[in-house]
Amino acid sequence: MPDQLIRLNEATVDRIAAGEVISRPARVVSELVDNALDAGASKIEIAVDGDGTDRIRVADDGHGLTREDASLAVERHTTSKLPADAGDRVSEVSTLGFRGEALAAICDCATVEIVTSDGDAVGTKLRVENSELTVSDAARAQGTTITVTDLFADRPARRESLAAPAAEFGRISDRVAAYALARPEVRFSLSHDGATTVTTAGDGRRDALVGVYDATVARQATVVEHATDIDTVDGTGSLDLRGILASPSVTRASREHVRIAVDGRPVADTGLSRAVIDGYGSLLPGDQYPIAALDVRPPAGGVDPNVHPAKQQIGLRDRDAIESAVEDAVSSALSTADARRAEAAATDLTTELDAVDRADPFADLRVIGAFRDLYLLCEDDAELLVVDQHAAHERVNYERLQAAVDDTAIPTVTLDPPASVSVAPAAASLADAHADLLANLGFDIELFGGGTVRVSSVPAPLGRTADADAVRATLDAIAAGETPDDPRDALLAEVACHPSLKAGEQLSTEEAEQLLARLGECEQPFACPHGRPTICRIDEATLAAGFDRESTRFD
């Protein structure tokens, strides 16, 4: 907050008023971190108690405030980031807190204490409680500490609308992770109920990835520094891309781990996220997403940050050109890192394989062979059926697991010694809240601190033991669920995947026939629990056309 605060005129107030509502604890954290970054902070410490309504404390080493500015900052429609008559030029402001200081909005729904110093010998302490302001002297090094307590204490409906404490802290953790990856030069720390969950050293993007994830993810990541010219409505403009891309071999089950910032501001932008994912192309399995953090800096004047009340979405004037450039940059960076895989086949049939969609495709199947120890080849009258053994086994395991959870406990295997698995901070915060669900699914885990969980037992459905790393995917599945049933079903799908047959596992004819028999018993045999088809077909006409024959009969 380097410049003197002023009151905005009515025209400018009308432009920014939509951003004044504090909807949940994560919004408080975002607003306070924005202000700390705008104040030039090199270190930001966030501490949260419970779900954030009890206490949120954000401390920084930025410019700090004079007593006069600190007193003005808690009033409505005051800011150091806009001229009083900014009006329609709000979108030109480059600071994060462009909507006006959020302190007044926070003070309106919580008790707020501010301790700040601009470097003078005596600092300032302000306390706003029940709209009453008190000011006193305070001792503090240069910077600002803001403590928010009793959030929504006089708004019971707002409190009741919040999610469970673990989910609310998960949102906070995700926001801090997004800031840490977007601003890798800043030291961040986040603690929850006294335990540190995220910490970065401010030493660059790879270090930030270590702090948010772990050293294994960071070690295999590629740093992106890319500049290119793009066509804009005004002619040609310069686009800069900076970030880090995890190896395609390190994936997650949800796209929430693709984090986008625009001009250093973390945003939720579906188009840019999709461009990053498309840049990975065929390197990713169909049901997996990468870990990536990219800061996009479009040509000057090409961004409108004033399109979303919470500042989490932005408008891009040259969106198509920017998304195309992002996709190309990601693809190029991964290619340079020698991450491209060779194409598996030199030739292909021109007719696409169609998913089987008919009543009983297994009644007259005859197993005639296998291809690449992954696809079972079966004859069914005038059709050649190709069965993906992994997808088929996954469907069988999934429906067996559903029945097992409904009736009896899933068989488990004890890990001796227990395995330590690194997970995202948001996922770790859910482990304790969903301990019973995880136990029902065969996982015995405990928090180990620092984004690590200790796994003592894992599910072993149908005699096949799941990998300890399966707990990471199951926690991600819980975090991504929107209804009580969704996390359970998504979790079951992940548990079913890990012990299922993989490419390279050879099946005898008898084993293949048993797999098909079990698949035929499934309620939904034509797709794995992730939605991929289990069986595809090549009909006689396709083969005849390929060999310039009218029929495949021997004539």
C-alpha cells in the first residue's frame, strides 16, 4: 500500500461496488494477500484457526501504513490504487486490489485488528469492533499484520451456508497455493490450527512447487520462460508466459491442479486451463490432468480484471490468439524437455472403432488372441471385438467394490513399514474429516505434517493390492466432489483402477474368458467407471474394405 489513500467519487464507487461482498473465509484471505503483495511484501504469513471464521491472521513485511492512512483504510470506498475520478479507467489498474481496499467490507462482518508501521519509530494499532474504531500506538517493524476474528458472528445465515471446516480450509489452502505458484519470488507460509501446511522459500518456481507439492514433483518439472508476438485487434502485441510444468508422468485426477495467473493475479479461466491441458496433448492419460502453474502476461491493454466480483475471472480481448499461443508454448516446452513419446503405430485403419452398444455382446464371444498384452481379441460372428483388459477389469472391480462397501468391509493389506505419501495441502486437510469413509474403502491413514500422510493399510479387492499412492487420487476425488455421494463413487473408481490389470500383464485363454464372464455380470459392462469404453468392434465390412474384398469369406 505505497501511496496515500483517498476517497473515491460516486462514479468510481459505482464501478467497484460489486466487489465489496465477503462471501466466505477464503475471500478474506485473498483480499488481504492481494493488499500485502501490492504493498511490496517479500514475505507473507497466513494463519487460520478452524474454518477461518474463528481467526485469520495475515502478516507481511511490505510498505506499511501511516496512522492517517490506516485510519482511512477501514472506511468504505477509500483506496491507494485508484485516482478519485478513475471511472471507466478501473480496468487499467495493474494492482491486485484495484476494487478498493477490502478492509471496510471485512470490518463490516468481523472484528478486525490492524498493526502497521511504515518504518517510523512508533507504529499504529487499530481495532474495529461493532463499527467502533479505536487507535493506539504499537511496536512493529515495517509491514502490516491484520487479524480477523468472529467472521460472520452477526450473520448466522452466512455462517450456516459455509461448508464443513475442512472444506473451507481446503479453499483457503488452494488460494494460498495459487498465490505461491503465481508469485514464486515471495515467501509464503500457511498454518492451520498451529500446524504448518504450506511453506515456500521465495527462491523461484521450482522451490514454490516443492512447497505446494513435494520434491519429487518439482524435480521432474520444466520451467517455462517464453515470449512471442500474437495478432491483436490493434495489430501485433507481445505475449509473455512464465511458469512451471510437471512431467506428464506426474498427474492428478482433477483439473484443479492446473493453476493460471494473468499478470501475476491467480484466476479461474477455463479457456487458458484448457490450453495448458491441450499443450500436453497425448502425453496425458485420458482421465488424468497435469500439475502446472502458468502466469500469462498479455499485450498491454488486453486484460479487463473487472468482470468478476471476487476478481477470480478476467476478460481477455485477444482470447483466441492467447490460448493458441499458450497451447503452443506448453507443447514446445515439453518437447524441449524430451518428454514426447513416439507414436505407437505407424499405420492405422481409416474407419474409427465404435463402442459396442447392444444388449448381450458376450454370449457368443470366442477369445482368439491378444495384442500388446492389453487388448483381448475376440470373435463374435461377423465382428472382431477388441476388449481393453484394464478397462474391463476396472469395471468389474468397481462394481464389486460398490457391493463390498454396501455389505462388508473391503479386504485390506497392512503395509509394514507404513508408506509416506505426499498430497496437496487441500487434500491433506480432508483426510481427517473423511477418515471413516477412507477406512470403509480400505485405507488406514494418519496426517504426518507438511502435506504428507502415512498409509498403514491399503485396499486389496479381489486379491489385488492397491498401490499406496492410490490414497492421493482418492483424496483428490473427495476434494472434487460436490454432493455427498460424488466423492464416494469417484473414490471407488480410483480404488478400482489401481489394482486392475495393466498393460503387459499376460492372460491365459481361461483367465481371459473368466474376465469376460465377470464383465458380463456387471450392470454397466460397456464402460469403465471413468467413462472409457471397455469393448470396441471392427465389423466384417471394415476388414473387407481394407483388403479390397467384397467379403472376408474364403473365396
